[in-house]
Amino acid sequence: MPGTDPREAIAVVIGELPELPHLPELPGRGPGADMIGRTVSLLVDMPAQTTPRGWRLAAKPGRDASRAASFLSADLDVMEEAASGYEGPFKIQACGPWTLAASLELSRSVEPALADPGAVADLVASLAEGLAAHVAAVRRRLPAATVIVQLDEPALPGVLAGSVPTASGLYRVAAVEGSDAADSLRTVLDSASAPTVVHCCAPEIPFGCIKKAGATAASFDLGLFRRTDEDAFGEAVESGMGMFIGAVPSVPPAASQRPDSDGREPATAVVDLWQRIGLPPGELTRQVVITPACGLAGTPPRYARAALERCQAAARLIPELIEEGSRERR
């Protein structure tokens, strides 16, 4: 979410998404509030520091790592106050192990941790332990809520394709086998002991890997969905996996474009996808959640609120569109 005030952000989220709120991330606050820094604060016995290039593993935590822990603690306090007594599903999120490994530098090298299998194994174990503790902390604060855990994995397609660059940019880190990627992802997902979502806002969405890892649902940007993704998407849906579909643009429309305020455009796009693949219409409302295409941190606050409103409106419109399609076929 945009802005730097966690109290304001959680109020918007709970107000606009009363049936599935989440703990906002506010990267606008600086290092430690970003996706990597926030997750670094969860790691157990794997300290990290910031560098001019980003984050790296280190012998001891840096100042920004301490800030990250303080940000998260303060956000949990605000969450507990704002959502006191809440009894429905509540989503939290962290960076997934493969994106974390592709983003963190090794402690004695500028190469990504992804290039060192031993460092990757340590990261997976550390993240699994830290995530379990984080979920337990959220459950203590919101005892009546059902916690849902999302792992953000935008780098996963590159990890599988062997396209993550080395420090020099001249070479690429060797591709990770799909089964190995799924096994490590499963280790972290299982540690949550909760329903899980793997979010990947990148092309070539690895539905097969996410499914093999045992995620409850996959989350993706509908604008990046390709015809070549359809078979894997359909297989995942038919296996019972949920889909968080990013159908609402995460950037404001151009000045010349009239904004769609009633949610019809994203709702129609989702229904069209479902029907094109030939999936049972009745399963759409059971298995699909409508979301923004990706994070909203770079958008104006007014648009971020409007995007969440459109998600709600689109979701409510989908049953009507399904019924309209059914009548037309009859």
C-alpha cells in the first residue's frame, strides 16, 4: 500500500476488504519496510544488512534490519487494535524462499545467495522457522481469525529458467530443477500450518511448481497470463487449487481513459478466461478471489482505495455475469 502510516493503511484495507483483509506492507517508509527487509526480520540466525545494491547476509544485523523488526512489531500492534474481534480470514505475506535467495547477496561475495546451494538450504530452514513464529504471533493477536499466508515469489520463473543474473550481469545462475524448487517452497509453506497462497506477478507463471509445492492457491497478474499458461492453470483449478486473480490494474488509467468504477471490466475478464478454458462456471465463485494485479505501493492513495473497491465490486458482479452467460447459452 502507498503511504507511511500503518494505522491509515489498515483502516483502508479493513474498510474496503471486510471479508478478506490483510496486513499492509508500506515500503514507502524506506529500507526495512520493503518486501525483502520485512522478511529479513523474520529470519532465524541469519542476520542481514543493507548495501548500496540492496540486502546481503552478514555476521550481525545492520541498522536497517533492526528497523525492519521495529516496523513489523508496530504494524502488528496496529493490526491487533484495528482488527480486534475479527473472525474471518486474514492474510499476511512474506517474501518466498526463492525470491529471497535471488535478492540477498552472500556475506562474503556480491553474488546472489541463489548461487550457493548451502546458503539456499540455510535460508529455507531459517525462513520456515521464522514464518512459523510470525504466524503464531498473528494468531495470538487475532485469536478468532483464520490466518492465510501468502509468499511473494516474483523471481520464481527466473529461478526455474536460469535467468537470474550474477553480480557482473555477464552470466546467469544455473536453473533450479522444478522438483527442487517445489520441495523448498513446500518446506516453507508447510511451516505456516495455515492455508497458503503463492503470489507471482511475473510472466510464465509456474502453476505446476506452485501446485506441486502444496499451496492452497496461486496468485497472478491476469495481464501477464498467456495462452500457453492455460493448460497448467486449468489443471491446477481442476485439482481444487484456488486462484487469486490480479484483474484490477495496479496503476491508475491514463487521463484519456474513463475509469471502470463498477468492476465490470475485471469481472468480465475473469469470467471470459474461465469460460475459454472450459472450467465449470459454478466453481468460479468458490475458487477465485479478485485482487489488484500487483502491489499498490507506487500508486496515489486515492487510487489504491479505488482499486480495492473495484475488487469488491468485481467479485460481487461475477455471479451475475455467470448467470447472464448461462441464459444466453440456453
